[in-house]
Amino acid sequence: MSAEHVVTGISSMATRGLLADLTALYERQTQQRVAIESVGGVEAAKRVENGEAFDVVVLASDAMARLADAGHIARDSLVDVVRSSIAVAVKDGTAAPDISSESALREAILRAKTIGYSTGPSGAHVLRLLERWGIAPGEPRIVQAKPGVPVGSLIANGNVEIGFQQLSELMHVEGIAVLGTLPSSIASVTVFSAGVTATCPNRAVAAAFLAFIASDQAASLARRHGMEPVSAKP
């Protein structure tokens, strides 16, 4: 792998915007080309499991651990990159419900005609909350966005009244108002990790890119995308 070779990768949608900015900066600094494809996290993991060739992978840390256990990712290459929180949004211009506490958010959800959530770790957490609040996942008003489809787009076009997704995926969607992240008592933080694939032809070049995206230099971009860099200790 040389500067002429494109470092290829796959990630979930939550880190798409951040990785686009980071790869552009990295390419300017090093002249090493990088191409990261972002899809739904479940799809991304399946494609890696099915043997599709990538140099690097960026997914939620639990998914990365499973890929490493299965031999698809070099375990010693794993590096935590960012922490990401779940946020709540409604259509822009509509009345903003109180989400300052679990009880307030629960009341807003119980009143909502439609509720949107995503696949992946944020969706799993939201489903647990809905069950805790006495709302069955099979209710018609509970709408799961298809993999790769932003929950924010369902809110903006009126398909759902209130929705949950990673803050990084909601904050740049036009036509919605982000109310904030989940109250601390029910918050869920997902750590997104990166790793070099077991089949990568030049681990050193791929690892250099991963070191960059997890570095202090990348921290300001992570915050701009609504995430907290792991390099900044909580």
C-alpha cells in the first residue's frame, strides 16, 4: 500500500460526517487517499463478516469486538475513537416538549402519535426505554427507520412526531429541532472504535490513519459533529 493506494474502509452512519472531515484533513496533510463508505451499522458488520475487502472498519465498540473475536479485525489494532450520545428531535416549528427528566420525556412519548428510532445501539436502548415505560415495540406508532435512513428525515417529512438517534446523525438534518440528549438518568453513550482488518495488505499505513482519527488533533472535529473524543478523558 503506497500513497497511490486508497485506504478503504466502512463505517456506520453515526460517524459518516466526522470521517468525511477527518479523511479530507488527513489527505491534505499526508497525500494518502482514504475512502470510507458509511452504511447502517448492521449492514457494515455483515459485509465485513462476508469477507468484503476493506482496510479499516469503524463501528460501535461491541460490534468491533465481535468482529475481532471472529478474526475479521486485528485485535491489537483496535482503538476507541469517539463517544456518542443519543438525542431527541421534533419537526422544526412544532411545540418542543420537555425532555429535562425521565418522567417528562416519558410523558412526551406517551402523548406522541408517532415515535421514530433507528437500528444499532441507539435503537436498542430506545426500545428498552419504551418497554420500561409500558410501550410495546409492536405498536403501530413505533417506527423504526430502515438501515441507512436518518430518523431526522422521518421527522422532517412528518412521518414521525418525535425521534431518537445519535446526536451526530440528527444535528445536521434540515427541518428538525434537536431538543437535546437524553436525561442523565437514562442516557446511553456509545463508544465508536476503529480497527485494521485481518486481510489489510499494509497494516502500518492503515494504522497510521486510525492513529490520526483517534488523536488530539481530531478532537475539535469530533466535537463539531456532536461527539466527544475518547482522547479527552471524561
